[in-house]
Amino acid sequence: MSETLANIGEFGLIRRIKDLLNEVGVKAPRVTTGIGDDTAAFLPSPGYELLVTCDAIVEGRHFLPQHITAIDLGRRAMTLNISDIGAMGGSPLYALISLGLKAETLVGDVEALYRGFVAELNPFEAAIIGGNLTKSEGGLFIDITLIGQVEEGRAVKRSTARPGDAILVTGYPGRAAAGLQLLLRAGPGEDLRENPLVRAYNRPSHRAWEGRAIARTGCATAMIDTSDGFLGDLGHICEESRVGAELHKERLPIDADLRKAALTLDLDPYTLVLHDSDDYELIITCAPKDVGRIRDAVARAAKGVAVTEVGQITDRAGHITMFLPDGSSHSMRASGWDHFKGTVS
Amino acid sequence: MSETLANIGEFGLIRRIKDLLNEVGVKAPRVTTGIGDDTAAFLPSPGYELLVTCDAIVEGRHFLPQHITAIDLGRRAMTLNISDIGAMGGSPLYALISLGLKAETLVGDVEALYRGFVAELNPFEAAIIGGNLTKSEGGLFIDITLIGQVEEGRAVKRSTARPGDAILVTGYPGRAAAGLQLLLRAGPGEDLRENPLVRAYNRPSHRAWEGRAIARTGCATAMIDTSDGFLGDLGHICEESRVGAELHKERLPIDADLRKAALTLDLDPYTLVLHDSDDYELIITCAPKDVGRIRDAVARAAKGVAVTEVGQITDRAGHITMFLPDGSSHSMRASGWDHFKGTVS
């Protein structure tokens, strides 16, 4: 049961992965060449644009191996890519998995990673059609390329928000940030994996079903997922659309778990909501008259997902202003996680 | 001039890369969303299958940073992906670049990497449309996803070789293996970068133009690139096609550079030709009557590229037999580089 990659080798592992995918994966439509050739191949569907994204997660930087199981790690890596496809209003179709592994990695852990990938892909009838395995002395990395599709002309970009638009956000950003802080402050041997906020960090949800439903309304003027934190990603919309934003602090959604954790952690809950947090919620902009249609689309796509109107887009390019309940305001920097500066600045 | 990623940050680097691509890259056709959104998007061309491949190269494992410039590293990483598209008979269209970088990496080196990527993509009017940047403490990795296209039904697979087919190979496999051995045995400070075999290792060619021309003849029954070494990749054809192969040792192509280096290195030149070598040549199978058409197609696509007939496909599934000039024969193991076992076994 403690078989390592050094025992079975690259080609042995590829065979094991193919067997596992045949057993638990789905057959994606329109694939003409799957795993085991120089490339994968598929026939695109007429009338659709293809969407393509890649995201890597690296040991020690994006996950804490002692606090997450291999299957949850696989789910998480796939979820953040599905979230990007969803934030364009599309559906995932095909994934390619590039892994950097150590020779002493357990084969069972690699299989569990793939079970995690498949668990997230199967509901979309999406499949793994290729990839690459390599040895990496410097720690595990998982790099996923995900290909999706959206009806031609229906993709919702970051660059098309308009002054006067309402700003909406799904769910409760900040929950994953609180979960990570709880993990970082955990005592030795403390098992927090069932804590709801730690689960939000280790096993985040995507909003791809909701994103697709929103795109189909044709009402969203811009959409993005919150992978760089709420303010960071609102900042991306402002920068790409050359607009500004006004937020109302008392409208920011904070749920009971987060409020309680903020007390325990002695942190301002608004810091958790606004800054770096791996929640993969959606920020949507739309004309004020269309807010109800966006809410209805989300409600039809998924039960119980909150949609909160938190502010509006302005013509003051690059300026994000926060209004407090007493009518005062201050300007915010559109900051998010910067991998190289390593700070939320 | 010694600006690092820690100085300019992730978003600063993304802006620099966008500027560089605007300056030196081409505008690829049918792109509806480029770099800077949740995903890239494009409109596929009717009548084509899409091909997709990914390959990672990792510092210390796939390249020796002290012996290769950043621009050549970029060219090499892109070439091995273009080679995979070419080995299916397709043309590259769009690339996504996922980089794992250290905070102390020089911005100039990252820009040089991208100049290398673009130098290989521009001749195909192919463009970089997305990617991902992350910090990697454990050393640089470059993971490229390359999307290409081939006329519907024209992709040449590994799994369709037939008993009786001739086995052809382009160029001179083994040159890159010899170059690597020369580098590994170089004295301190010895600069071998202009040695033709070292150049073959650091700056390999792909055969994508030739592969496309071969696919268009409709005569190739199977095709693969030699990224796992000639025997390893012939073995992949045998395994996937459930056939065997007979090789004639005296027909294996060995050029003068390789013969000379083998003497210097005290190695059997046939070991260099047959086993692990990063040359990205093509192995092609076809009916014996079609050998001339394959040769003509290669000659039209590229001047001076040798095409050598080295043996034939048999119905003895999984068996590769080497015939010597004296009429004796021995059986060969279809081996190639195994990343986890780390040996050519």
C-alpha cells in the first residue's frame, strides 16, 4: 500500500491513471484522440467559442500538505479552473493535467488527486483528455489547463462594466481566508478539517453553474471570480473597463461563521471579506434594472446562494471608494495577492 | 538592469509581458478574448479538429541553467510542444504559458524566455493568449499548453501502424543526447554553446512543417516524435498499434558530428541514436509503396532534411528485433526516459 512512483515509473503511472479514468471518469463527447498520443484531439461544436485557462498550485504556496487530503487537493485544483470558465459564463469540457511529482510520492496519493479532479468534472460531463508527468525535486505542483465552451458572443468579460452599473457578489467572500488563518494558528495535531471555514478553504465551491445561468440572461455587463480577493478582482474589472467603483460597507455580506471566526482570530471581518481569500465567488455588474434577472438566474441555477448588491460602478477610472454608514467615505486600493511581492499591499 | 520579480510584482510582470507580446508577437486570428481575463477565448475554424498538448520543463531535470540562455530555453520549451502538434500533422495556433518562478528571478530573463517562445510561434502566426504566473521556491518550471488544428480526419495517430509498413525517421536522432553528454563532461568555464551537438540539445528543431506535409499526403499510417528516444517512441507505436518492428542496424542514420562525438565520449553511436535523446525528429510508418510520397512531402516542406527507411512493422505485437549486417538478430527493449525511475532501462 506504500507503493511509490519510483517503484512503478512514469509509464506505469500513466497506465494506472488511464485505468482509473476509464473506471470513474466520463467519456466526454467529440473527443477524437484521448490520452496516449502526441496530443489529444477533439471536434469543436459549431456555434460556440472555446474558452481556455490554466492555473497552477504549488506545494507550500497554495496548499498546506499536512492539512488537506489528496482527494480534496485534486478537487480544489480543479475547482479554481472551473471557476474561471464559469466566470466567463461557460461550461468546462476537457482538462489536461500537468503534474510535477517527487519520486517518493505515493501512487495512492496521485490516484486520489485524480479522483478529486474527476469528482469536479463529472457533473459537467467533462473529461481529462491529456497531460504531462514530470519529476520535480522542489515540491509538488499541479498545473491544470481547462477548456470550456460558451455560446458565440455570450462570454462575459472583465472589460465591459459601465458607469451606473450595480455591483453584485455571490456568497460570502472571506470564508476561505478565515479558514486559512485558523489552520495557520492551529496547535500541533489539532484537526480542523471539519471546521466549516477550513472546509471553505480546503474544498471551495465554484459558481460555474451560476455563471453560466447569468451569462445566458445576457444582462451581465462584466463578471469575474474572486480568486485574487474581492477588492483585487473588483480592481481588475475597474482597470480593464476603465471605470471606478463605490462600495457601501454595511452591505458587504458577512455570515455568522465568519463573524465568529473574526472574533476568535482578533481580525476585522471586513479585512477578511475584502482582501485575499480563495473563495471563487463571482462579482457581477449589470444595469440596475437587471439586478432582479441576475438574482433569478442564480436562484434557478443553485439553491440558497446569496446574491448581494454592494455598490455601483462610476466613471472615476481606477478609484474605489468605500462609504461608511455615517456617510463618510475613504478611498481603497484595489489590492490582491501578489505572488512575488508576497503581500496584500 | 538587475530588476527582479520581487521588485515589480506579479501584476507588474503581467503588464511587461503584455507589452512585449504586443511588440514582438503576432495577432493570432479568431481570438475573441486575449490575456487579461478569466480565460482566453477563440472561435474554432469549421472543418478542423483541435489538437491540445502540454509539456513541462523543470530546472535541473530538463535543462542546465548554466549552459543555456533564457531565450534558447524559451525556444526549446516551445519547440517540444510544437513538435507534438507537428507529430499529429497539425499547425500550432495558441499557447498558454504557466511559469513557476523564484522571487529573485530577473525580469530580463523572463522577458527573454517570452522572446524565445515568440520566435518559435511567429512563423506559424501562432500567439500566446493566456497563462499563469506563480512563485515556486523549488526551482523554475515552464509548463506550456499548445493548441493546434488539423483538417478533420487528417490527424496521424500512434495507434494505426499496420504489419508490413515501412518505418521511416527524419534527420539524425541522438545528436541532442551527444550534446548533453558533452555538456555534462565539460570542464568548469568551458563554453560549448556553439558546438553543433550542444546546439542540437539546447536549441532543437521541430519537424512540424514536415509533419503537416506528411499528414496532407494521407499516406502515413502512424507518426510520433522522438521525445522519449527513438526506441522508446517506436515502442509507443508498437504498443498502441499492437504491432512489432524489425530494424536494420546498418540503415540507422548516423551523421559525421555524432560519429566523432561518440569517439570523444567513448560511447557506442548506436546507443546515442536509439535511446533517450531530445531531438524531436519524426518516426513515420506507411505502406512500402508510399515511401516516395512521404520523402517528396518532406523535401517540399524543408530543404535538406534526411528521411531514412530503417525497418518495417511486423505482426509480432510488442517485439522489436534488430538485424545486424551479418544476418544475426537480437531483440530490443522498447525503452525510453522514465522520469521517476530516472534511468534508461
